[in-house]
Amino acid sequence: MSECCPYCGREYETPTGLYTHALTEHRAAVLSVWTDEHGISPTQTGQQSLREVTA
């Protein structure tokens, strides 16, 4: 069963392929969704600041 990217519609055979693509090609959008849905930012989870991640 293939997975479709919600940002560009490209199909992937595995969820891993989709996640890798989304985090590589659509990083800012993915981080925005995570922040909105979970009420967290990368700095609250011990990761880099949003500016560093999206640069």
C-alpha cells in the first residue's frame, strides 16, 4: 500500500520513504503542524531552535 505526501501528492511505497521526503522537502511545514497540533516547539523537547532547524 502506497503513502501519499499531503504537501505535494507524491506517492511512496513505505511510510519511512514518505517521512524522509516530508522532513527533507517540507521541513518548515511539518514543524509547523507538529507545533500547532502538539503545542510544543523543538526547543521544549531539547532539540535545536526552529530557526536552526529550518535554516
